[in-house]
Amino acid sequence: MDKSGKKNRIGLILTAVAVVLLIIIAANSLFVVQKNEYGVVWEFGAVTDVKETPGLYFKIPFINSVTKLPNTVLLYDLPISDVITADKHSMVLDSFALWKIDDPRLFIESLSGSVSNAESRINAIVYNALKTVISSQKQETIISGRDGKVVQLVMENIGTSFDRYGIKVFAVETKTLDLPDDNKDAVYTRMISERNNIAASYTAEGNAEAKRIRNEADKKVEIILSEAEAKAQSTRAEGDAEYMRILSEVYDSEEEAEFYTFMIALDALSESMTGEEKTLILSADSPIAEIFK
């Protein structure tokens, strides 16, 4: 091989090496951030930039490094544990939390950018909040009131506890908050008995109130009837007095009295003449017989 051919071969090798180096440099100069992640740019152990928007980005080769953090809602399943209610009863708690990295820089500074460290903090803070809320309520209230009140109080108890870690807890939910299996039947039996006693008490109070109302109503009816009867008697007495007064004014002479007697006799005679039989037998001193004298 002559010198010219040797130089050409060396030139090709150098060109190939340069291309490979360019590819390596280009590969180390570009990175992609997906829609469900943060791209954290490091320089000599310090965070210089955080890419939150999906896309293709440049970095300084061999100087900058890139790590990824999840940019999506994560689920942490708390270990099953026992909690004590306000009336000193044990309950089994199985819960989970929904959370997200809200401030990547603060997350890295406070928790070294570790999801495991974040879950450890979530476990401690959420469990303490659950324990505080449940220990302030009676077992019966917790069992009968599964309407979201417990988790609402838990979120209020957590408050801003996670702000200093750069994470946000969206919700805490209970999968199970129930009695231990070994005393569940006894507790339910006791609760049923207490409910029956309360129902019986309400029934007795209702019956007593109904009886009181009926007695008051009967008393009012008797008073109204008594007043009405007294009023009726008074009215009849007044009517009879007025009737006698009118009669005394109308028949205050002997002729008028005789005429009145005559009219009464005619009315009596008319009343007695009924049916087909028209024969009337009268005694001589009958007021009706006086008509025909």
C-alpha cells in the first residue's frame, strides 16, 4: 500500500471517529421530557433547571445531567393499623392517600427527590391525622356515620403539613374502618340493643305526649259543650220569658183570652180528626165541647 492510500485510510478512520464523537455529544446534548414527568437538570450536584412542559430540550454534554420525577397523581397505600376511638374501642383502619409532587425543587431539597422518602412522610402525617380524628369520636358515631365526615376532618387536620416538602395531598380515603373480627358481633348486638332502648324511650315519650294532648282536647270539648248547653238554656229561658210577655200583652182582656182558648180548642179538634172515622165523642165539660154550646 502506497503512502497516498495509507493517508486516505487514516482520514476515513478519523472521520468515522469524529462522527461517532459528534453522535455521542449530540446524544448527551438532548433529552426528552414526557407529559407525566418533570425533567430536572443538574450541574455539579446542584439543580439548575426544572422542565415541567413536555418536549425536547438541550443540555451541556458531560457537565449537565438529567433526572426524572413523576408529574402525575400517585397513590400511596397506608399499612393496615389499629386505632382507638374516644370511648376506648379498637378499630381496624385501612386507608390510602392520593398525592403529587407540586414543587420539584423543594421536593429535592427536603426529601432528596425520593418518592420513598415522600411516602414515609405521608404515612406518618396521614396516620397521625387519622388517629387524631378517630380518637375524638365514639365508635358508634364512626360506624353509623360513614358519610365522608371522617376523611373531611382528616384533610382539615393535615392542613398545610406537606407544603414544606413540595408535595400536595389531594385526598385521604378509608378502604376499611371497621371492628376487629373477634368482637364485631358483640358490638353490633350491643348497638342494636341500645337502638331498641332509644326507640322504646321515644315511643313512650310519644305515647305520653299523645295522651296529654287527648286529655287537653277532651277537656276543651267538655268546656265548650258545657258553655254551649248553658248558653242554650239561657236562650230558651229568655225565649220563654219573651213568649209569656208577648202573650200577656196580646191577651190582656177577657175577650182576647176567650178567643185564644177558642183557637186552641179548634187546633186540638183538628188534630183529633184523623183517618176515615170522623165521629168524635166529647164530655160535656171538654173545652172542645164548649165550642158548640
